[in-house]
Amino acid sequence: MVASFPALLRRSRFCQWCLTRWPRLAGPTELRPCDPISWAPARMVATITLEPEGRCCWDEPVRIAVRGLAPGQRVTLRASLRDEKSALFRAHARYCADAHGGLDLGRAPALGGSFAGLEPMGLFWALEPEKPVLRLVKRDVQTPFAVKLEVLDGHEPDTGRLLGQTVHERDFLPPGVRREPVRAGRVRATLFLPPEPGPFPGIVDIFGVGGGLLEYRASLLAGKGFAVMALAYCNYEDLPTGMENLHLEYFEEAVNYLLNHPQVKGPGVGLLGTSKGGELCLSMASFLKGITAAVIINGSVANTLGNLHYKDIYPGVEVLGHMGGQLSHGRWIFCFQGRKVR
């Protein structure tokens, strides 16, 4: 009788060794008839690394890299955050891993998505609201924004398999910066001072038509060595609810407060204004003493959307202005020390 090859294999010492040792080497495995067998590749875990790690200031650059991908693997990186009103902001970009399965956003260009090209910080500056028109604004600078970063398999930002994720906190109050509310006379503001011994160059920071008191730019600038006053002028506490009548004396009072502060270096201060705030900064720089510099961002070259008064001897000249899609009258000209100002 001739024994078959399988029968000889079962009788061999090697086969006996495998049968006795295999459970201890690989652990118990029970396969039953009709059990499904998956031929899908094992789940790959990618690691997102950030420098600085964990948290840093909002205006500080972050290096983003991914490790643990397959060579040339197509992936999508996605960033998201919710503001203090739970509004969702998102951005995404498509990439391909290098020959070693790595991805460095400082070296690899985005192939599309919310942006394209070499943009190491694109996932942050390209954040867009889920609902149109909403604006990303930090209202409480004492808490960070938590940005979730995800890496997804493939180039579909909403359906790709999640490979890895991390959370990065972005601060608006740099370490050691002091925050001092200002309620002096009519002035409603917040003063931010650097952690180092002063005195420091002073800046008055003014925003646009939304009013209120926005502090996020002033707090970050204080981390660069400036004493910065975030100044409200309407729609805040006991200030006017609109801009129909603004008085330059109010802004003069704020400038004098800053100039007289022991932590502010004279003999003058700078101005920083956006939109309506930039327009007001132009008027302040034109007519107030103690202004040595002004940075105007998207501001009009003339007073608009309301009346601006200063030493109001002459009643002003009414001109047509455009506001909210309708024509309305507003005083563009005001009087300065008895002279007509056009």
C-alpha cells in the first residue's frame, strides 16, 4: 500500500510540532463552517503630528505632518471648529503621501479642496462657515478655539474612512498678557499689557459697524510687545446703540487715557482700525493730538453712515449716503474749532 502525501505529512515530526505549538504561538483560533473570511486590507492607523504640539496662539504658525500612510496614498485632510455660538466652520484639502508614506504640509502642495498649492496653514485660514454669511469671530479671548484635524482615506472629504485625528487648541491670550477692563468716564474698553516690564508703545484698536467690544486682535498684539486698547463705541453696555451720532470727543478721551497710563510709552500712540473703525481712525489722526501712526484696513476715505461731531459749532452739511440698499441722508461734514471741514 502506498501512503498519500497528506498522510505522510500528518505523520511527520514537523507536522506534530506545528499542531502542538501553533495554539501557543498564534493564540486560539476557531474557524467554523460558513464563517465569512475578509480579504480587506488591515486598517491603517495614521498619526497627525503638530509643531508646536497641543496648543499655541492663533497667530502662530503650525507645522502639520502625517505619518503611517501607504506610499503615494491619496488622502484628505480636514479641519473643523465650533465657535462660541456652536456655528460650525470647516476646511479640507486633498494630498498624496510621499514614497515613504509621509505627508508634510510645508512641502506637499494641496491638490484641491478649500485651497490648492503649497499652503502650510491653509486648513486654518480657509475655514468657512457651514451656514453662509456667518463670520468667524472670537468673543471671549480667555478661552481657546479647539480645532479638530482629521486625515481621511481617499479624496472625498465627507465619505472617506477616518485614518487618524487630533485636536489643536488655538489661544487668543498669549502667556502672561494682562487683561484690564477700562471704565473711565465715558470710555468702555479693555486694555491688554505685555508680560514684560513697561512702558510699551500704545495702540487704540477699533472695529467696524457691528459695534460691541472685540478683543481678539488687541490681545494677540499685546503678545508682541504693545499696550493695546480694544475700544468699543456703540452697541455695548451704556454706549449708543447705533452710529447715527458719534462724537470725536469720546475717542479723544480714550486716546488721553492711554497716553496717561503709566505702562504706555509716549509721546504718541498708534491707531488700528477696520472698516468703520478705519474711517474713525482717519478722523482721529486728522484732528486729535498725540497720534503718531495709523493703520487703516478697508476704511472709507470720508465719514459715512452717520453724523460725526467734534467741537460742534457749525451744524454740518447733509449729503447723500448709501446704506442698507437704500439712500439715506447723513452728515459727512463736521465743524472743527469753528472751521468748516469738508
